[in-house]
Amino acid sequence: MPNRQSCGCTRIRQTAVEDPLKGMPLAMAYVPWQQWACPYEATKGFCRGTIFEALDKPFMPKGG
């Protein structure tokens, strides 16, 4: 293994930067309770990707 000091590379000095987000939680989520409702029939639920009508939302592929 070659000696790192003799490789001819310029070593970049890394300085310690204080992370302004250190100690903060990564994320916080709000998830409301889902109310039970009459589910879709199995075939419709399979086609729609959910058995709950309240979760059946259209996909709108537009930028925010």
C-alpha cells in the first residue's frame, strides 16, 4: 500500500461546521384518526388500490 503522504495529492483541510439542525427531530407527522366507513367491494377496491372511499384520491401529476 503506497504511503498517502507521498502520493502527490493536495490534502483538503476540513473544518468543523456547527450543524444548525443538531438535536432537532428529523420529522414530525400528523396522522388523523380514520373513521370507519362502508368499504368498497373487493373487486372495486382492488382496482382503485384501496377499500376505503375516503382514501380514494385522484392522482394529479402537476408541479406544486
